Amino acid sequence: RNGPQGAERKRVNSGAGSRLKMHSRCACGRCRSKIATGPARAPPLEGDRDVIEWLPPFHEMLERAPDAIVLVDGDGVITYANRCAAEMFGIDPTRLAGSSVETLLPPGSRDRHAAHRSAYTQRPRVRPMGSGEMELRGLRADGTDFPVDIQLAPIEAGGTRWTLAVIRDVTDRHRLLEQLRAATQVAQQLART
């Protein structure tokens, strides 16, 4: 059956049981998973049992989200990443789970981020990441970095805490702002002459 954002799903029976084959495209248009297969319910996750029990009802919703979503434990280990995150960072989804969240950042930001992450776990709250003029950047698997906007939210289940990070590639926004700045400078110069 077809779903929102061009998602097409069909059930496939195999010797291992019923599996779900999915072709999907995120609303942003940049993230696309050509073929993904997994159990008919949410795929099993490595890590805490509470995540495995908590995630299945929300799995399809998280997979269809137009933004990259990662769930990070208190040690900074990614316990879940949706397909949009895998596409955005150019990393196979199976490699994202279990890796450090700092691997998604340029090397010069990793130590500072680890300190900020540690402080956040002491006072978790819903908030945007970064502040003021600080520009946040992500790192793709091919080594290119790009500007991102990140929103954080604490999640607790079974006495365990995680941080849900919603990540948006803001390259287009930055490009438009730069064009606006350049046009403003030209207009100011013309006004002076």
C-alpha cells in the first residue's frame, strides 16, 4: 500500500517469517531510502530492553518523519536513527545504531559537544541545541560538513533516560541568508551613491 511522502510498503513472506519491504521518500525530498527490509514490526534494536519495548508503536511515525531523528543514551551512544538520518549523514542505518553521536560532528567540535552533552544529561529539557551565533554543523560519511538545526527532548522509560534529537539540514536556509546579505550590501552601496 502507498502512504504519505511516497512511501510504498508490502509484506514479503520468507523462511524467517513475515518481513516488511519499504520504499520511501521523506517530505524534505533529499532523504530517500530505496529499499529497506525489516521485521513486520519495528526492527530489533541493540541496547536497553526498554527502548525495544517503547519504540515499536512509534517506529513507523519516526521512519516517516521529514527530519533526521536519533535517540541517544546517557553515554552518547546512538540507540536508534531513522532512515532520514541515515540518508542525511550518508551512513548505513545499521552502522548508525551503536556508534557515538560525536561521529556525526566535525572533529573540531567533538570534545566540546561531549562536554555539552554531559551537562545536558544533568539538566535535560526540551530545547534547541546551540545558542546565539554558534553555528551547528554535521559531518557526512564522505567528510563534507553542513549546517544543521537541532532540537533536543529528554525521554524516560523504565527509569532509563535518552535524548531525542531532531536534526534538520539548513544548507538551503544558509544559502538564502547569504544571498540576502549580499543583496542588502549592494542596496546599501547604491543608496550611498
